[in-house]
Amino acid sequence: MGEQTSEDVPATASGTVPGRASVGGGSWREMLAAFSVPAFRWYWGSQFLSGIGTWSQAVAQSWLVLDVTHSAVDLGTVTMLQFAPILVFSLFGGVVADRLPRRQVLIGTQLALTLQAVALGLLVATHRVTLSEIAVLAVVLGLTNALNNPAQQAFVPELVGLDLVADAVALNSVQFNGARMIGGAVGGLAIAFWGIAGALFLNSVSFLPIVVVLLVIRPSHVVPRAAQDHRSALWELREGLSYALATIPIRRVVILFGVVGLFGFNWQVAVPLIARFVLHRQATGFGNLMAALGAGSLVAALVLVRNQNATDRRLTIGASVLGLTLVALGLSTSYLLSLALLGFAGAAGIVTSVTANTRLQLLTPNHLRGRVMSIYVLLMGGTTPIGSFLLGELAGRFGTGVALIVFGSVTTGVVATITVVRRRPSRAPAP
């Protein structure tokens, strides 16, 4: 398959080249148009409730590891094990999302996630939990998300259609980060009042609304899939990767977002280490730091609902600001300053991730969307095993501040290098 330029990529239903036309500046009613689709509205609300529980469990699991081991390295290792299956299997999860009905895949994964939360909660409540059991259940969580996340990303256009994809992605970002803001604080409070097991059981209950909604709704924009001619999963995987790498706008997103995923999105390790070893805070302080991260992300997501111009320039700016903010976090020893910086980091991170997500959704035809969005999932969470392990190792050897400065510097430096190389004019061939 030959390279495709931006002129070759599919247009949106309105006839514009996706990710280029500015959509900002309209009324809030226009910006919230995706909510006019009842199925999306119910899906969004149930995902919001589930997200609060998910972030409550994220806080609880990180705090549990530190309670059991008091080790930055062990926290980095458990986080690595949780996200390693996404690194290994998320691309095959994209194949599954393109082969099977995505709604049914999501029902199965939500039930599996419920059982995982219940199992970990019971181990904690009965005082039988060990680091090994935490690690095993973290792997189970990662395996489930390797199937869930590509299907979840590719399911959105089935609910709203391509005309509303940019709006729906931005609204999903509002939902995700609102849940992170509330869930981080709720997780800290749940640990303080009910213990770690209470935060885990809260998550298991939060999956019930999304399961019910998925059982009831019927997507109205499902495109019939062409016959696959009994092609193997490996052939379909190769087809998706070839398309992504041969299409220049998609390839640009993949490279830049890959760097950010590896060095910039390791909050499940970075924030608990900042809370315990730099700021010397308890679970509620940790929850507040996670809430600040979510608050900044939520503000940015609300802004992006009104400005959906998903360009390469916005992607680069978001990634660069994120790297610089990580450096500042590494230098901070003030609780209030760290709260503010985490809010800023959350905003920069959401600008980067929403822009990358929107561009990939709109640049990809439906029959390949599950596979291309699985690359996004891979870069968003699959690189975390490597980044989390490296961050934990650096923090354990040289301190949390040094680790954050190194990661922030690498993020900013690599993004700047990619930008300079991309803009460098090619030399004309010698006569």
C-alpha cells in the first residue's frame, strides 16, 4: 500500500477534510449536538458513573501497593503488569472489535471488569491480599482492557455517526476527566472512611449501569461489514497497521502520541509517589492530587467541546506543554503548587489525547477503525508498562523529583525534534 497524503484521506460527511476545518465558535447547543442522540446520552451517563468507580479503584490499588510494600519500584512493577497486556494484545483487540459486534464485546468486558474488582475487594476485606495476588489481578485487568478499549473507541461512531464524531469524542473526554476528578477524590475519601476494600467494592457496583445501558441501546449507525473471505487475524492486523503507517497524517499522530504515551502519561505511578514521598500526604491528600489532575483535564475538555479543530499544531503544543509541566512538578515540594501543576498537566494531557483521538477517528474508514483505534489504545496505555517501570526504577534510585524531570525533559525534547524534522524543507535533487 502506497503512502497517502492528507488529500487522499476520506472526508467527513459534510465534505471537509477531517481534523482540519475549525468547528469552534458555535453555540453550546450546537457543540452538544451528540447529546441529541438518546443512545449516546445514556451511554455517556453510564460511562461517567462507571468512570468514577474506575478512578476510585485506581487510587485504591496504588495505595494498596504502597501499604503492602512501601516501595516505588513495586508500584511501578504492578502498574507495568497492569498495562503490559494492552501493549501485547490491544492490536488484536482491534481485530476483535472489527470482527464482532462491538456492543456485545463491551457487555462481556464490563462484566469481567466487575468480577475483577469484586475479587480484589474480597482479598483486601479478608486480609489475605499479597503483592503477588495484586499483580495477578492487575494482569487480569489489563487483559480485559486490551479487548474493551479498542471496542469502546470504535463504538462511538456507531452511536452518533461521522458528522458528530468530533463532538462525541470531546464529550467523552469531559466524561472521562470529570470522572477522574470526582473519582480521585471519592477514592481518597472511600479509603479514609471505608478502607481500601470499600473503594474497590464501589467500583464493582459502578459497572451495573453501563451493563444495563449496553443491553438496552441499539446503535443506529452500524455499517455492515464486508465479507472477510476467512482472512486470518494476523492478516487483518497487518492490514490495519499498513494503512496507519502508509497514511501520512495518521503516521504523524502515531509517532508523536507514542512519545507522549511512553513518557507523559504515567500518573498511576507519578501521583502516588509525589503524594507519599515528596509531599508526605495520606490517602485524602493523594485523592486531592488526582482530583486536581482530573479538574484540569475537565476544564480543557469543556474548552475542546467548543473548539474541535484537531490539528497537528494543537497536538504538538499540548505534548510540549505536558513535558514542561512534568519538569516543574519534579522541582516542586509545595502541596499547593503541585495541585496547580497537576491541574495544568491534566489540561495539557487532554488537549494531546483528544486531538489525537479525533484525528484518528475521522481519518480512518469504518472497516479499519477498530484496528486503527487499537493503535491509539496501545499508545495511550500500552506504552505505560515501559514508562511506569522506568519511572519507578528512576524514582527508587534517584528520587521522584529527578524521575519526573527526566521524563518531562525527554517528552519535550523528542516532541521538539519531531517537529523540527517534520518542518525541515526537503532539498531538491542535484542536477
